[in-house]
Amino acid sequence: MAVEKKFISEGVRKARVEKYLTKELKRAGFGGMDIARTPLGTQVTIFAEKPGIVIGKGGKLVHQLTQDLAQNYGVESPQIEVQQVQNPSFNAQIMAERLANALERGWYFRKAGSSIMRRVMDSGALGCEVVIAGKLTGARARTQKFTEGYIKHCGEPSNTIVEKGYAIAIKKLGVIGVQVKIVPADAKMPDHFAIIEQVKKPVPKPTVTVIGDTDTDEPALPDDNIPDEV
């Protein structure tokens, strides 16, 4: 298999696994995943708001997830590790799922979008963007965007700094897509700089040492008026 095809197949497999986990772990507050190859197999790290639901009673659910990843998705020797999300307000996937649930429960889209954005910004985030697209109020689809703070849309910072989450709300009129972008509080922007004032060190004053009259054993110089001996 060529290198390009290998990368494409791995990307497709990761997207399928993430879609499967998002559907199965919706009640647990699924906040994303990470796949890494190890000498013993494939390490699958699941980030969730409620790790207990992911593990299940007696580890039943996590065992079923391991079997499905190995049999249905071709993951080689999967080893699932569950980690709890410390601050859900900074996890874009969790916020997107909450926004989609609020829309499905009948919340007005403006109220739901501004509420999620306000919660993220009150937690100390540098920026947040919420995009809701679909049949919001009528038969015609539209897009509504809520933005506050600082958000990167292009370049490397948009891939490394900005947290992105996507969810779907199913309603009677149709499907509504929800996208949330968050810049965490500890993100280091490439265009941020600080001016450091130079500390001037005090110039040391010269010290003068006074030498007093001291007795020396040096011989006296000859007098110029004394004639030389013949």
C-alpha cells in the first residue's frame, strides 16, 4: 500500500471511530478522542464528562466498545483509556452537544447560542464562536453566527490552538448543524508580544584611598649640590 493511501485509510478509520463513539457515548458527555499506535496495540483515549457511564457497570460497556472497534472498524488490539474532562466549558465538543440538546428540547436558537457562548466566555476563554445552520424559524435554511473575543480562522493557529466541536440537532422541520469554536484561556497566540523594560544597573562610584606618611627603608637620593669626588 502506498504511503498516501495508508494515511487516507487511517484518517477515514479515525473519522468512523469518532462518529461511532459520539453516537454511543452521547449520554456520557463525549468530549473527543485520541488514537495512538503503541508496541502493544492501539491506544484509544476517550475524553468524557462522566467517565463512569463510559466504563459501565462492571466494565461491560467499555468491553463492548473494545470488541466493536476491533471487529467492525479494524482497530488493531484496541486498548481504551477513559479520562475525565476537567473543565467542560473549554471542551468544544461537549458545548456543541449541549447546544444541540437545547435546540432539540425547544429552546429558541438565539437564546441557546448566546447562552452557550456566555458560559464559555465566563469561564475565562479568550474567544468563542457559535454557528447554527439549518431550518431555524421557517422552511428556508439560514445561518446564525455568535462571536465574542478572539478567534483564529486560518493558518496553523486555527488547527493547533482553536478547539472545534460539531453536533447535530434533529427537529421536525429538519436537521440543524451546530459548530462551536473555543480559544482556551491558556492558549499562546503567535502574534502576542510583551515589552519588557530594561532594568538599569546603578554605576558603582569610584573609591579613593588616602595613603598617609609611612616610614620606608629606601635609601635617600643624593643631593645635586654636592660635587663629585675627583
